[in-house]
Amino acid sequence: MKRDVPKGLKKKTSIPPGGERALKAVLTIGGHDLSNGAGITKDLEIFTTLGFHGISIPTSLVVQGPKGVESASPVSGEAFGAMLLRVGEDFALSGVKIGVLADALHVARVGEFLARLKGVPVVLDPVLAAKNGKSLITRDGLKGLVEQLFPMATCLTPNVEEAQILVNAPVDSVEAMERAARKLAHLGPSNVVLKGGHLKGDPVDLLFDGREVVTLRKERIGKVVHGTGCMFSAALLSFLALGYPVREAFLETERVMEDIIRRSSRPSKRGYFYGHPGVEAGRAEERREVLQAMHAAAVRLEELNAVELIPAVQMNVGYAVRGALSTEDVAAFPGRIGHLHGKVHFKGAPEFGASSHVARLCLACMRRYPYLRAAANIKYDPAIVEKARRLGLSVVFADRREEPEATKGEEGRSLDFIVEEGLRQGEGPPDLIYDLGDVGKEPIIRLFARGPEELIKKMEMIRPCKTS
């Protein structure tokens, strides 16, 4: 009978207080778009797929279709204030995104609300008008937006058309974008992201953090997708709320948005394409979880301090996302894992694409067993192999001497051969594949597991017994 979990690796389920997973709560304040192409409902999709509990407060009810906004009816100040009060009393927010603010009353209420919040990121998307030119904020509202809310913003995210209104100057080139971003920063926001999708040619987005400018040029995708500004700012807030530095949050948001736009569809009978963040944004959440698991693995490896498992070529641990297709989908430790003064030593934090070596181990194993997404290389020791067998782990030998000469000179092909040969020899999913080396090649043991926690548990199980 096949075992799903190797003997000795059964673990107790840890349930947090209350029996549920704790999600961070983030708030979006803006317009309600009946088509769910933009506004607060689209923000909620982004928040959910990035692992947050999303909360929404509408400022206006927007009637729009393929021809653009037909009308926008502001929510009453009384109802708006009551919703802000309830959210403030009931939730510990991890971030706030602000979109359409209909008038000066809404601006003032939001300013009072933000003044009571401390230490949470605020992304302000200054939505001034619809694509068909219909204004979405009054003149007094815009004045209050700039004077009251810009200084409270962690990041301001206008497009070039909005930036032109705000700085009262043309924004028609990358150089003009940089000038506009610097002017906007003087109005108070800590960071400015200027979106250049409306420029001619391939789009350029720009981040100004108060010191440096980062520009990202992209290939234009031939689709007019509704609500990209809303999705961008919601994703940016999400990554900031997850603790990403602004630059990393900007770059990760760009990656997510590119995939959303490419995968967008046209569910209506006519008009715009609509983005579906669940397709890609969920992957961003998974990548975050992979890195979290790798950080936890590093802590556990330091506690274990099994320096006797580190081979001459040093160790590495890899963990792939589900359905990984390339080495960029596998997180590992840059520079490998060594030892210094008798202690396990890491040279950097885990990151995706950090090691083609251990990534190839993961990818090769996943082609047969896609749920075995973690791998590590450790020092060969006959005592380790024997101990693993005694513990009931699946141990497989791969003879490197059988490797075809044609693959020995190809980068990475030896690793593919070892794993593929081991999988061919074994009768099921392997816990351990080892080889005895070859000319110029150190004997190595490769461990495989569902995740880093299980991987390190196996290391703990099979490490040689210490003698007094």
C-alpha cells in the first residue's frame, strides 16, 4: 500500500486561535462600477486574490457602459461618514486605497479618517475624469484632494492625462513624465508612480521615490482594457501592505498587470476588454508564500545547524511554485548555503531564479511528481543512506557512470539525467536520490519533498548520529 506521507513525517495540524486563517484587512474607497471593470469591486478582486480581506466604501454610484460614464451619483455625506466610522471601529487596517472622491465633503471625511490611522500604506489614485471626459470630482473636491490628501499618500498613481491636469503642463515624453513626477512629489506624496500607457509608442511607467527615478519600458499589448488604473493601484497597495519596499512593490505590480492585460477578455457584447486578476494575481500571492516558507526554512536550518550535511560544493534548498515551468519559478538561496565558524551560513535571502542547479532538481522531479516541489542537495554519506532506508524513506541510486557522453557536456543535463534515472529506477515518489560521483564530480544526495518544512524534517531524521 502506497504511503502519501513518509513514515515519521506525520505532523499535527496547527489551528490558529478561533480556528480560521487570519487575513490582513485592506480598504478601498472609490466609485462603484456596475460592470465590475473598475472601481471598488475590481479592487476587491485584486485584494482577495492577493490574500487579503477586502473592505469597500463607495463614494459614488457610476452608470457606465462601452461608451463611457453616463452618470455618477455621489453617496450622501451622512452615509459615507457612517461607513468610515464603522470600518475604523471594527477593523485593524493594513492599508487604504483611494480612488474616485466625488466632492470636497468626501475628501474632508477621508482626510479625517486617515489622520486617525498610523503606519499603514495609503495609495491614492487621483481619478479625475472618465475616458469619455466626464468629470468625476468637483473643482472644490480636486483642490481638497491636492491640499489635504496628497501629503497623506504613501504613493500617488496618476496616469499621464491626470498628471497633466495636476501639474498644468504637457506630459508627452519620458522626460516630461520625470519632471511631472518630481513636481507632484513636491505636493506631498512620499512616492509617485506615473503611468505612461497613454503615450505614443510602447508604454513607459515611472517611479519617483523622492530620490531616484525608476523607469520600466513595456511592450504595448493591443487591447483597450477597462480599469487598469484601478487594478494597478489596488495591486500596488497589496504589495505595500505585504511589506514590500516601494520599488519591489512597483516591479511586482507591473508583472501582475502585464499578465492580467494579456489574459483579459470581452464578456460584454461590445466595448472594452476586462481584466481578471484571479488568473495571475493568485500566483503573486503564491510566490509570496513560497518566499515565506523559504525564510522559515532558513530559520529552521540555522537551529538545526547540520553542518555535517553540507557537501564540498555547498548546499542549496529550492522551492517551486505550482506548475513551475522555468528556473525563474523556483526560489533558492543565492550563493548557496555553506558554513562559517562551525555554523550554517547563508549569503543572502531567498529569491526566485537564484540557483539554476537546485531549480533543475525541482523541475525534473515535478515533471513526474508535480506535488514534490522542494529539493535540496546534501553531502553523501553511506550512513545517511542506510539510516534513511531504516526509517522507511524511499531511497534510489542513480549511477552517473551510465550517463551518455553527449549529455555530460551540456549545462544542467547531468542533473536532469540523475533525477530522471532515479525516477526510472524507483517504484514511486522518491525521498532521496543519490549517486557515487564520477571523474571530477562529488558524490551527492538529493532530497525531495512537498515543501521546505518537510524537506528539513527529512534532514533532521537522516542526519548522522553525533558521537561523544
